[in-house]
Amino acid sequence: MASSAAQLTCSALNGDQAVCENFGGLRIWAPNDVVYREGLEELKIGIETALDEHSSLDKAGLLFMLGELIGERIDKNVVGAILGAELRCGRVEEVLCASLSNKVFRIYVGVSVRERFHDRIRASTELLRAKRHIKVSELRDLFFTQAPGTWTQASHLLAHMVFHGTAVYVDKYKAAWPTGLENAFR
């Protein structure tokens, strides 16, 4: 599957008539209808699997995981179109986060882990409220194993809390309870 006809090679066509369909505002091309349908289903299942295995992923992480699961590089525009459809159908949730430089970025949470993600946000907020400072590594140790990618998932929790104003960054490894909120919860 490709986001332009030019990306399809002659050898991929094997004499077949290329298929082009609009999908989420993007034309997706494939060598034939079977490849199109199978590729579409494989990417949907891949997105679901990747988001089931991780509590959250940004788009770059999702692209990497899809490449690992499917075994080939996937056009980011095609993934974006399919991800958009999954968001519209409610199978994926987009969560806004704030970076250390106060820029907004998005992470994605699968429907099967959505409640667990929000439970972790609530628990992290209460922990931060009680301790006044918290490190990403503390959240990782509390909620995740030491598997690859878990520090990033823990940092997503903190970044979402910063976006909502229930935490402020001290540095990229640590956040503090916002002093302005002390009287709001009394």
C-alpha cells in the first residue's frame, strides 16, 4: 500500500490494475483489490496490537511498532489515514500532552487499555499531590515492568498531567505539584 501511484513499482503490479481508494482524505494505492483489503486489515490489526501491548504510543512509536509487527516499512501517510479512521470509530483515543518546552503533542491509547491508562493518571495525580515531586522513573517502577519503552509510557503519564495543569515540569525527569492548586482541592 502506498500514498501515491509513483510509489508502486512495476514489479509490484505484475500486470494487475492498480487500485486507488480515498481513505480519510488520502488516496491509498495498492497493486490490486486483494492487496488493498488485506493490507488495510493488517494495518488495523497492527494498530490494535501495538496499542494493546503498550499503554500509550506517540505516532513515531506507533510507526516503529507497526514496522516491527508487519515486517516492513509503512508509509506514514497511510498509517495516519487508518489511525484517523480508528479514532473516528472509537477504537483508539487521542490524548493530549505537554512537552518540557510547552508544546502540545499527541499520544494514542487503545480502547482495551483506556481505563487502565486513566486509572494510572488518577493514581499518579494523587501520588504527586501527596509527595509534591515525582520522577518519571518512580511512575515506571510503580506501573510498568523494566521492558523497553516503559520509561516513555511513564513519561506520557506525566506529560498528560502537565497538559492538564496537575503537574509542572522541574526537568525532563521530574515534575512537581503546581503550587496554585493547593487551595483548589481543599
